[in-house]
Amino acid sequence: MLSQRCLHILKVLVDEDSVTIKELGDRLKISSRTVRYDLDKIDDWLAKNKIPLIQREYGKGIKLDKIIKSSPVLTNQLSELTAYEYIFSPEERVEFILIELLEREKPITVDDIARMLLVSRNTVRKDLNEAEKWLKKRQLSLVKKQNTGVYIEGTEIKKRRAVLDMLAENINTNEMLKWLKQQNNPKSRIDKSTSLRLYRLFNSIDLGTIEKIVMDAEAKLNRSFADNAYIGLITHIAIAIKRLQLNKDIVMPEEELNRLENTFEYTVATSMAQRLKEEFGIPIPKAEIGYITLHLLSNKMQSVNVLSEMSKTRVGDNAVLDCVNSMITFMEEQYNVSFADCPNLVKDLYVHLRPAVYRLKYGMKLTNPLLNEIKENYKDVFINTLKASRVISKRFGIKVLEDEIAYLAMHFGAALERIKKKSYSPVQVIVVCSSGIGTAKILAARLESLYSNVEVIDTLSYNGLLKADKDKLKGDLILTTISIDNPPIPAIEVNPFLELEDQEKLSRYFSPKTGINRAVSCAEVLLKEIMAAVKKHCKIEDEINLQNELLFLLKRQFSNNIGPRNIDKGVNIPLLNDLITEETISLKVKAGNWKEAIKKGVEPLEKLDIVKKSYSDKIIKAVEEIGPYFVLAPGIAISHARPEDGVNRIGMSLITLDPGVDFGNEENDPVRLLITLAAVDNETHLKALSQLMTLLNNRDEIQRILESRDKRKVLEIIKKIPDTEID
């Protein structure tokens, strides 16, 4: 077992590229000789655990090899550091400094910061430069004065927004919710650095009291805020109280306050201010009530009594409803569909758009963590939602940001997916997400479009699940996009778009459909060929928009014209025996190590020009970066890289390794059966992969393949696998 000081040194080596012995001595307040003794102890421990030793470079310092920094053995050792002995990474140091500066009324010296973080003055100066860049983006200045120290200069509202930005960037909603619950549950465990940062910000504030006031406000408004909005309001109030205790209040123009006073949310905010005054012993100025009102108006909602909301005679809300109806009409015309069978679409769009208008009007940015995935997975829906949103800009005189458009696109995407829904025999599912109803609905719709026996009976936020009566919670399974501790019924964590690995997780619970998104698969394959031809003969000025528009047209054409009988005339959906042929099978292959084994697996595909020579290098690079992610079961691996990493067309190879080869997966090594997959998209290979999963679950047949020296016998086994429809 390593000492705490040795663990400190290991943490520094993991977090930094290199460091000198003198720098380590200065940080830990020990001599260079003592550092060398500790390094020898660390080397002994590394050797015992078969981990490469510390690298020493004359004149440069010492370091760990990049590949071993993510070693599970190292991670477990470093988890032994207590919260009070935690050593911050460079990024965490910058955040610590920002928190300290934003919380302080007076300047702080470089020496004081160095003592707090156990680092050198030079390191603090470098960190301050990074902090200064971060503050500049938020229109705040970092002032450095000799013999005085450093401090932040700027308006009060910008300082408060900086704190909220920092929380949003560095601490996810799930961690914040767990930390809130931890205040009443000492056994709750969250990441140490997260706990330290939150404790430093809020240790003098009773967040439990603020949370109760926010929950009461939800009840009065007849709404349930999405988790990120719920946390945002609690932290806004907590920061406001801390600043008011320092006599730092904010200003709001009288004209804006007068407008807000006419809203029901202002009445609720006023009652919240009264309770805050009673609990914390400080008066809440009118401007603070105004900003709490803005949060109530702009907060993203998880659920709401929409009929009640829509019945309120507010001109602004009627305008929002008009925009919703206009957007729906536009999207129906674009996709030649009717959303009449999606009665919740109006409600869902209204629930998002009403607070979004206030957010956009008052510069309260909402970050959508799924923005890039939505733009990639729902390209044409995103583009068309962008076009539809012009009615919002025109009506309210505001620019609709991409993050907001992405949330709206999720609702339209979910509705479009739901239109494809067929009959099913249900497994009852509860969907849990942290970023609001949009994410939950896109996952629910994706589930129902992929599987024939699923029924989504409820969609909840993480906080909603915590509040739910566990005895009354019905359902067979929870599907969640976030980690859940001690779920009341079995839970599976998945990506909201249900990538292939997620579909593999769910295969034991649900029956997949055939022809799922066949039109999409065909369109995407054909799009690649069209774009390649266009690039040969034309200069493309806007490649992304060209791809999006072509993709939409192709999807619509395939959806209209390709039925179950002629689908294969468009783009063939291959079976396993179409992909694994005599030419792509190699038996009893010798490989000296895992890299050589990967190259042997790719070799048959490379010879047939299915993949480029670089494909094996991409797989190897991925393993070096994130580990042997494709070693799925004892002795079995399915190696693959992305379609854009050198795939020319769909293919698959099968090789048996004799003797087996270690890939670095302790549970499943050595690998004796290696399948190499070359996929052109996320769907075309699904039927073949489904058959492969059936084969891999048959231990007797796998053993026959491993023992065989005859490719024809292996092919006979593969041909016997039933062509199960994915319907």
C-alpha cells in the first residue's frame, strides 16, 4: 500500500505531462532527497503491479507514460486520497482560484493561493492567466496589483452569472442533485473534487431550506422544473443570499420591474423572498425579486398543467401558442405528414417555448448537452426546425440560439419517430433523464420505433424519480440516460439515441423490428456515393447544408417508394453469411500480440478492398486511447472502428487465434475468436449483427468453430443461423 504522500506524487504525474523533482519538493514541502525515496517506493509498487515505471528524462523532469494513466489499478489507488488531501488537476486549480476570487470581497495574494493549493508561485501565475481568459469572455477583468494581490472587477450581475456559468461548465446536474441529497444523507457518495468545489461555494448556506422554498414555488405554479432548471434556481438564490450578506445587490431597470409585476410568477417570487428573509434574516430587495421572477419565467419545465397555463389570458402566452401552431404547420408541410396523432406535441413545444422566449429576451443562455448529437442524428429535422423558428424571431424580435432549436427539434424528431410506430406487446418502461422532457421523449420515441414490445408508461427527471413514491412506482424496467444509485426496479443506462451498444444491452428485454429506418439506411448509403460524385465535378460552397437537403429528399423518396418486398433493390440489407465468406475466414491464426491480431483480422477485408489499409491503425489507436472496448465476452472480441475511418463498403471477417491472445481485458482474456466488422452506417449491418449475437450465445457452435480447420464447416454453422426478422 502506498503512503498518502506517494499517492499525491502519483496524482501529480497522472494530471501533468512532466514535473521536476524540485517542483514536487516545493509543492509537498519536502526535500528533493525525500522525493527521490518516494519515487523509488512508487517504482517498486508499479513493478509489482506490472505497470511501466516512472520515466526520468535528464533536464526535463519525470513523467508517466500516457497509456498507463488510465490504468484501473492506478485509479483505484488514487481513490484512497481523502477529501482533505485531494490534489487538484490544472483545470480544477483554475476553477478553485475563480471561486475564491468571486467569493472574496478583498484581494488575495499569489502566495496565499499557492499555500492553499500546495503549488508553486509560478504555477499560480500560469493558472491566473487561464482564469483571466475565462473572465474576459464574461466581460469581467482580473486586476493584479503588486503588494495588494489579485481581484475581479466588473458588475455584480456579471459576477453572479460567472459563478453560474462555472457551475454549469464543471459540475453536471446529476452530481449537483446528489450533493443536495448528501446534505441529509451522509452515506451518499459523489466525486471528491465536485464535493470540495460545492462545499467551498455553499458551506455557509442552508441549501436544504432553499430547496424547500423552490419546491413550494413549483407547487404554487403547478409546474415541475427540469433538473437543470431546478438546480439553476437553487444556486441562483444561494449566490444571491451570499452576495447580499456582503452588501452586494443588483439593479434592474424600473421599466422591466413594472412589466414583471404583472405576472403571477412575480407574486410567487415575492412570497419566496418573504420566506428567504425569515430564514436567513436579510431583506430581499425588489430587484432580486425581479431576477427570481425571470428564473421562474425562463426555467425549463419537466411537466406543467398546460390546459391551466394556456387558459390564462396573457398576450405573450397567446403569441407563444400562435408560434407553436405555425411551426407545426410548417413541419407538416415539409414532411408531408399530419401530427394529429401526436396530441402532446403542442403541449411539449409550448412547455419549452414559453420559458425559452424569456431566456432569449433576457440573455439567460440554456446549454443543450446533446446539441452536436442532435445535429448529427437529426440533421434534416434540425435544419427544418431552424427554418420553422423564424416565426419566433419575427414575433418576439429575438434571435433563437442553436441550443434552443435543438430542444425544439427533439420534440419534432420524437413526433416523427412516433408516426412510424407499429403495434407491440409491451414491456412496461419508465424513462429517466436529467435534461428535461425533450430528452426523455426522444428516448421514448426511439425505443418505440426500434422495438415491437415496449410501452413507455412514464417519463421522469432524476429529481422526479427521487421524489416518487417507490411503493407505487409501476413498471418492469427503468431506462435512464444518467447513473442511478439503488434504483427501485432494474435500471439500464443508455444513450438517448440508442446507439448500437445500447441496442445490444436491450436485446434481452425487447424484440427488435425489421426494416427499422430502412429508408434512412438506404438514403445515408446513397448520399455518400452522391456526395463523392458531386465533389469530383463541382465546387461545393456549403457542404453541410447540401448534405442535409439531399438526405431529406432521399429519405422521403425511399420512405414513399421502398416497401418490404423491394427494399433490397435499393440497398441490400445483408445477412451474416453474405458478409462472412470463405474469403474472409482465417483459422488457427498465430499472432504475437493484440496489435498483430487486429491486423490479421483486418487483412481479409483489406485484400477485398472492403476497408483501407488505415482501418487497422484506427482500431489500434482507439484501443490505446480507451482500452479493449470490443472484448465482449470470455474469449470473444468484435473489433471495429467508425465508418469514416476507412470503410469502403460493409463487410465482416472471422479469425480464430491459436493460441489465444491477451488484449488487456482481465475478465475476458485470452481472445480466441476475433470478428472484425466494417460498417458503413449505424443500421445496414444490424440484421447480420443480430445473427452474430445468436451465434455467439451458442457455446457448442462457438467451440466447434474454434476447433475447426475447415472453412466450409464454419460456413455451414453460419448458414444454419435463422434469418430472424427484426420486427
